[in-house]
Amino acid sequence: MWIDTHCHLDATEFGGQHLEQADAAAAQGVGMIVLPAVAVDNFATVSALAAQRANLCYALGIHPLYVAQSADDDLERLREAIVQALPDPRFVAVGEIGLDFFIPELQQGPLRQRQEHFYQAQLKLAREFDLPVLLHVRRSQDIILKYLRRISVPGGIAHAFNGSFQQAGHFVELGFKLGFGGAMTFPRSLQIRRLAAQLPLDAIVLETDAPDISPAWLHPAPNHPDQIPRIGEVLAGLREIPLTQLAQLAQATSANAQAVLPRLTRS
């Protein structure tokens, strides 16, 4: 069984064929797909989707690129949604949360301050409810880590990881796994491929971020969760694992996901 630890299955790019995407992934051996929320407006959407297929579960959070249009009381609405979701075995984490400093105007001023405010508040919610987090860490690993050291949470996943080996080690020390997906499939992605090849296998989980971060064979078309096995083959090649042992790689990366998102086993 493969696990896609990060997939925005509710995205409009799927043209309403959300459940068909889940079925196609299941046919390829993807036994679980984690659907992170990005804003209060799609909390109900991801939870409702997850209820309709055995291979779907979800997380609740406010994405850093959505904090500018989020209301101040959305953090309280998130808290209320978490309380309501706790009895649901398909609810597995707080996410997608974090910081995004890729765009220059997000690196300073009011937008950066608002990102950090929402990130810090959501870490506190994860700590309060003893939940792991799904982290957005684009160009922001060091600041992400600074807050994680201040606000201890029970681990999680650094999604689409593209930091240094030193930063990777810090995340692992704090109980995190590192998400690898389509970016790893491009030969020019030298640093990501080195990380995927050389990090301990027990630090790695797989993801698509579909419909984003399409693998090399799909780019620039949208990504899909049924691509996880083929992405796993790329990981095997980078780590010089024979394809005859692909099932063991699927088992290992899935076990990593279940270890860091323990509610997955309830799903």
C-alpha cells in the first residue's frame, strides 16, 4: 500500500471528478490520500470528500497563502472545527499551515507578520489537541523551525521539502518526516534528489500535492494521486533499490506516514 500524504483533491482543476481520482489512485495501490484544507471555506469540503471513500482522510488548517483574505476570527472557527472533527477517525492533522516566503512581498511587512501570527496560533492549536501538523515550508525552513522549537507539537510532515541536509536533520530531530513528490522526478532538481537519495529512509514520506507539482512525465499538466507508485519508482532509483523491492519501499514510506500521523491507522 502506498500513501499520498498531501493531495488537494477538492481543487477545481479536477473538474468535479474528485471521487474518480480517488478511485483511480486506489486501483494503483494508493491505500490512503490525505486531503489538507487551505481555508475555513473548504473545511466542510475536505471532510465531506473524505467521508465518501475508504482511501481518503483529511486535515484542517489555514494555508499561509490564504491568511491575507482570512478573517481574524477564522482561527477560532478553526478551533471549533477541530473540536467537532476529533471524534472523526478520518481527521488526522492540523494543516496545511506554515510560511511562504517565495514571493518577495511575503518576506516582510504586514503580510509576513500575518503569516507568522496565523502559523504560531495554529501550532498552539496543534499542541492543545495533541495533533501533528502538515507544514508548508517554501523558502521559510529556518523560521518554521524557530517556531517549532518554541511551540512543541507532536511532529508532522514538512511538505514538499527543499531545504538543506542540516535543516532536514533539525526537522527529523523535532519528530517530523519530509515529503517528497513530483519535484524529485526532474533531473535538474539536484538538491532534492540528493536529499531523497541520502536521507535515512525512515525520514521520508511520499506525496503528490496534486494537482500541483506534477512529475516530469506529466508536466505541465495537472498532477494526480494515482502517480504515487511511479513517483515511488523514482525514489527507488535514486536510492538504488531494485524495482523487485518496490513493495518493501511502499511499506516503508507508508509506515513512516502512519508513524507521524498516528490517526491514519484509525482511518
